[in-house]
Amino acid sequence: MPSLAAAGYYVVAFDQRGYGRTSGWDARPFPDVDLKTFTQTNLIRDVIVLVNALGYHEVEAIIGHDFGCVPASLCALARPDMFQRVILMGHPFFGTPSLPFNTCPQEEEEAKQTDPQPDLHETLAKLSHPKKHYKWYYSTISASDEMSQPSGLKDFLRGYFHLKSADAYNDPQPIKAMTAHELDKLPHYYVMPLHLGMRDTIAEDMTSEEQSNMHRKSQRWLPDSDLQVYVDEFARTGFQGGLNWYRVATDPALQRDLDIFAGKKIEVPCLFMVGTQDWLMHQTPNTVERMKKACVNFHGPVMVEGAGHWVQQEQPEKVIKEVLKFLKGT
């Protein structure tokens, strides 16, 4: 942020609904939460309200990392008059929903006669080393309960940050299809052992890491003082506010509000930036090709050497260089 401010930009970093010190959202226990308050059109509204509250009608760019790419891409999609550019770090934008088009009873009958596709979660569970997908695990009450335990939180977060960074061994490879066999290539923090929670998954994978070396390397981009901020906040709030977004993302009925954008593309310039050792863009096949179709003015991917998932923390100078280049050149 100081580097962008020094270049003449007014920079704001905000927590989205459910995270940090945000308030006003449904914080009731897991079974009672009204998940309609966490739909993605509400997220777009939150950002637009914030921009207005700050006294602006338009911004040079909205920048997101990981799940922050969801509001960033949707804001650019919905309000190109307000958000003049969008920068996505790690998490791709695959486009808007497809709606049934020119359908008739005959076509519906033909669709019924096609062979049903195997259930992905059942086939993952039947692998020789049974697995489950983290997004669907994060949507369960079990995840909310085990993630929100304050004991051991610092070790869990340190391990989670480390295993997804360039300091750990990550050699991302594209997958060919959304099948259990292909998804089994992903690291455990994305496709987990079936009978473990996320904390135990991280703890198990950390047993193969040399602790003193890991701690020394991580101080460069995530010192203990910074990590403690995450520890203190999640110990105070728990994880349920953030996990509610996964519950929405894995429930098609709660995604229907996005049908209003069916067929629409991101029209403003879009930069996609990712660490060379980040697996996130390889969770699904044909990521770049799909992004090019979903964005009218696509730039990238810019591959940042020496970075894993936390690209803006691991290589801030390289990221700032690319951000400024994009802002000044589009």
C-alpha cells in the first residue's frame, strides 16, 4: 500500500463481510445463519456502498487476492463505470452463469436420456487413498467447529501459510479434467484426506518440514508479529464468517442471484497475476483459456517467480512493479 500511495494513488484495504472487524452480518450459530445475506450480489453492494462512503464515484482499479478476487471480479463485471480496471492475484474469473437457452420439451427429454456423470465426491472417497475437496469440507459444520478452536491456532496458521508458499515444495501442474484421478494430483490443502479435518491435514503435512529452516525463511514475508495479527483476530471471531462464503459457493440455489449477469463479460482491463509455485489456478482445467473468453481486455497471466500462493506478501516488489505497469499502461 505505501508503494502505491507513493506513486500517487489513494489506497484502501478493507475486510469483506464475515472477516476481521466487520459487523452487521448474521453471526448466529452455524445452523441458524441466513446464508442469503452472504450471496455474492450482497458482496458487490458492500463494496459500492464503501466507495460512496469514501466520497468517490469511480476508482482506478479494484485489486483482489484469493477470495478477494471474487468481489474484485464481480464489481468490475457489474459496474465498469465505477471500477475502471481489475487485478486478480491467484484466483481466476471463469465467467458468468449459463442459462437454458432456446429449450423445448424434446430437448429436455433427450437430456434425461444422457448418461449421468459420476458424483465427484463419491469418486474422490473411493480413491486408494480416499480424499475430499476442501471447498465442500469448508461448507460443513465440522469445519466450522474444528477450525474455530483457539488452541493450536498459531501453529495451524503458520503451517497453512508455509505449505502454500514458495518456501515449501510446490510444483503446480495443470489438470486435464474435473475427475477424482486428476484432482488427486493437488496438494492436501486443496484435496484433503477423507478422514482428516484441515488442522490435522496441515499438521500431518508439516511433519515433513524442517521447522527451524521454515521459520527462518518465513520471517522474510510473514514475520511472527504479522502472523500474530491473524492469530488474534481468528481467535476472537472464529472462522465461521469466512466459511459462510464456501457454503454459498457450493450451493447452486444460493448462486442464482448471479443469473442476472448471464452472458456478460468483464469489459474493463483485467490483469491476472499468479506465483509460479501457486496451485490455485490449477484447481480446474483450462484456466487461462477460460479467462480470455470471460474478459474482453485480458492481460496475463503474469507469472511471478519466487512466489507461491501469497504472491503479494512473498514478492511485493515484483507485484508492485506489475501493478504500476498495468495501471499506467491501460
